Amino acid sequence: MAILITGGSGFVGGHLARLLCQEGEKVRLLLRPSSNLSQLQGLDYEPAPGDLRSYDSLLAACQGIDLVYHCAADYRLWVKDPQELYDSNVEGTRHLLEAARQAGVKRVVVTSSVAAVGIPAGGGVGDEDTPVSLEDMVGHYKRSKFLGERVAMEAAQQGQDVVVVNPSTPIGPGDLKPTDTGQIITRFLRGGMPAYLNTGLNLVDVEDVCRGHILAAQKGARGRRYILGGYDMSLQQILLELADISGLAAPKVQLPWWVAYVVGWADTWISTHILKRPPSVPLDGVKMARKIMYFSWKRAQRELGYEPRPVRRALEGAVRWFVDHGYAPETPLVKRGPSSNGK
């Protein structure tokens, strides 16, 4: 089977590429000229130069392909021009699906996010059927992912074989940027988290997310969405796990949400209007943290056979990788590996 992965140099896409190459699949990766290819070293893949904003490059990349994993996305909680998020996450998805139709691709697995999934109004665990609307989306990133998923679902309703997966919060080694969750880990390892918010996330091993993608391609129903989640953990629980792994002390002070809001507002305003750089504490991220993001992956378990492993292994792998690659200093329990060349 010939497979195309968009976002093949990214966190999820890179791990998926490695897994598929190890399984002997014929893999083509859509890559921008600026892509960091360090996580793809040693893999036997075909590069396809392109960009979600270029339909012609997507059409060329889809030629001769049987299955597409659409993992590419613009994941930023702050951006100077929000239209960039919509161009990639909404119109880019539309372009990719049209290119796949024109090229005769049999199936497309679209990587959405739990950012597009609803949370019960009174709190609790969200699932694929929890009511949600565009008005519930906080910030341009979540709105763009919601609209991009809507494009995928409309394509499925029109007859295209499209399956949607909604990863929760993937963690593990190889988080190059790093993601917002990776930044929580590195900030903790650097001693930059003296307090915590009363919030929570659903953490999942990035390798389990990739296996979930493959299961969705094999068993998923057209027009169906599947949450690829792991384990619900409060931020305090996450930091306690990181403390146990690293030997560092976990923060004991809970920060009131209004304090975090003021800090996020001030940092975002100063960074945007004076420093002209991304903020360290994006206001949209603070707003998102007010909702506890817990999710159920029972549909994926029931229909796909999806079964995530305990998340401790992924946290340990992330800490080790960040230390080995210079994103964070050594800790009492995690020393830099002898073969590490730094970041």
C-alpha cells in the first residue's frame, strides 16, 4: 500500500512515519523546505515537497497513493495574523481532500484534535457525541481545528471515504517545537513552575496515538470520529509524576485563575504590541486552562480495538529526550546521555 503523510516531520506525523516504515509500508511524506528532518533520520521514505496552501503540490503528492494520513496543522495559540491558522487548518484540509479525490486516493484519515470536541456544560468527561458549536471554541487555533474537522465531515457526507481521529494530548520523545504540553514539562524541569492551576488534561503516549491512526485506517467507519485519548490527570498530578521521574520538587501552591488571566493578558499584550514576539503565557492558553479537558476514548476501544498504555512511560521518555537534547538541564534522577549532541 502506498501511503502519504502530511506533517510527516511533526510530532505525531514523525512518529507515525517511523512506525509505518518499520512495518515495511511504502511511505511518502509531504515536507516543506523549512521542515526539521532530524526525527526522520534512518527512515526509508519518499519526500514530497509541498505545502497545505499549495493545491498543486498536494495534487502531485497524492498521485499513486492509496491512503492519506492528514497530520499537518498549524498549532499555535498565538499568531500575529490569525488568518494563517485558517489558511492551513481549514483551507489546507479542503485542498488536501480535493487533491485526494482527484488523485483517486481510497481513504483519508484526518487528524483533528480534542480541541474540536465538546465538554459537558457542568463539567465532566467529553466524548464524540458531546454537543459543541463554533461559539464554544476558545481562540483561533481551536476555531480553525473545529472548522477543519467540519470540512472533513462534509466531504464524508458527500461520499468521500474520510475518517476523523481526535488525539487528546500526546506526549513522548521527539517533541521538537515543543508542543504546549512539552513546554509545561521543560518549564518544570527548568524550575520555572512555582505554582499550578486547577486544570486537567487527558495525556496519551504519542506512539499509542499513531497506532490509533492505523486502527482508524483499517477499521474506522466513513464519517465517524474517534477520540484517541489516554488518561485524565490534573495538572497537579502531572507535576507530581514529573517530580517523581526527575527528582525535582513539585510546586505546592495553587495559583488562582484570575492571577493567571492577568499574567496572560499582560504578557500577550506586551509581547504583541511592544516586543513583537510570541508571548510566554498566551492568553488563549490561559482561557483554555479554565476548562478541565477530560475525554473518553471508549468508542475507539469498542470499534477499533484501541487500548492506550499507562502514560508514565511516555512522561519518562519525554523527560529523558528533553534533557538529552538540551531543552532542559540535568536533574537529580535524569542525567544527560553520553551520546547526546544537545539540541
